[in-house]
Amino acid sequence: MIAVWHIIIFILSCFLLSWSGSLLISSLTKVARFLGWREFVVAFFIMSFATSLPNLFVGITSALYKIPELSFGDVVGGNVIDLTVVIALATLVNRGLPADSKMVQASSIFTLIIAVAPLLLVADGQISRADGLLLILMFLLYTCWIFSKQERFTKTYEIAADKNKRQGSALKDVSIVIFGIILLLVGAKGVVVSAMYFASNFHMSLGLVGILIVGLGNCLPEMYFTLFAARMKEPWMVIGNLMGSVIVCATLVLGIVALIQPIVIIDFSPYALARIFLVLATLFFLVFIRTDRQLTKKEALFMLLLYIIFLICEILTK
């Protein structure tokens, strides 16, 4: 009965993370419109940070519970999903995904380097506090580079005509953002407590729980925003949000977690396949996005197939 109860808590907590993440994305987008923020800022900074909030809250909670390896598994698994399933679905919805922007092309190289960086840092068995500071520094350097050129800030969101309506709507959306953050806190705690129970009672690795389950649940807000942007024919925002999310999780999230509690990996076996497929996913993503400066439907189907193979291999080798 206790096991069933923990499964229910885990499922509800994952749903809460996903739903509150979607609430935050929707409300932050409306606030951005009200403030007249640039589309670039929204896609590459605000939205990528917002879609990474579930990962951040799970990471901080797991660090406080002294099981930061759950966060490492979450980030690795989530980045595999972002670079395969999410980007593939967005490409299929948009019927191809153009990526001819010089900034997008350059960011794709940053994405490859930064996505692989935690895998290199953990090669000695841990991501120490010094490594955490290095990851946060990489995030700050990337952010400075993003905001270094004025021409990247040319398109703003349109603002509604009625000022009173805009102000009332903005206050409502700010309230929803606060409510969403509270839900994230509750959902993160539920996920971490349930993951601890599964690891101790079902002989499951915390890393594997993070890679296969928590990572998938935390990717749902990114999937929501990405597919929404694809339906609105905003491919630039799709790619920007995905690359930004991968970078935020691999640097800022893991960096903060490591500062709170160093991430020590004693057994690398649960991460072996995930590390290989993350490298493959980032390499194929880089090659596809730089070939003819677009992602095609065939390439999207290949990325979906790559994730299916990863999933089957993980299940068979468990």
C-alpha cells in the first residue's frame, strides 16, 4: 500500500511540475508582451530559464536531501530528450525548421560544448563546488555573449491598446507566476521524496530514475512552449528556447546543485548509455542544424529513432 501511495505521489508531483511549468511559460510570455520585451530576450533567456525551473527546483531539493545525483540524471536525461524528441516534434509540426541565423549557428557550437561539459567534469567521479563555479561561469559567459550585439534585439512583442486592461492582465499574470513557483516547490519535493523511496525499496538507481522518469516529466514544459512556437511559425524561438534550456540545465542548474552539495557518482553504470546518447544527440543536432542551415523532416524522424533506441537500450540493460 505504501508503494502504491509513493507511485501516486510521484505521478502527481511530475504532473504538478509539468503543469506549473506550463503556467509559468504562458504567464511570463504575457508579462513580456506587457513590458515590451524583445522576442530574443523571451526566447533565449526568459523562456529557456522558465522551462528549466522544474529542473532547478528538483536539483535544489535533491541537493538539500543530499542526493544530488538525481539532479545529474535529470539533466542528462532531459537534455537527451530535448535534443531528440522535442526538437524532432517541433520540426515535424513546423514541416522543417530553418536555422540560417548566424547567432543560431554559433549557439549550436556553444550547445555542443556546454552539453558535454558536465560529462567531462564528472569523469573524476564528482562535480565539485569548484566545478560548479566553473559551470556557472560558463553560463555567465554565454549570457554575456548573447547580449553583446544590439542587432539581436530588433523585434518586440506587440502590446495591447487598452492600458488599463494591460495593467490588470499583467498583475494577474504576475500572481500566476508566484502561484506557479509555489507549485514547483511542492512538486519538486514530491518527486525527490518518491525517488528516494523507489531507489531504496526497488533497488533502482537514483540516476536511472532521473534519466528515464524525472527528466521526461521536466521536459514537458519545454515541449509545450516549443510546439506552441512551432505552430505559430516561430522557428527561431523554437531553436533558441531548446538550446537555451540545454545550456541553462547543464551549467546554471548543475552549478547551483554542486555548490549546495557536490555531485558524487560512485557507480557510473546507470549513466553509461545516457552519456553516449547525449554525445550522439548533440553531435547529430550540430551536424543537422549546420547542414543546409535547417532541420528537415527526415532528420527529425532520425532523432526520434535515436531516442527510441536509447530507451530500448536503457530498459534492456537495467
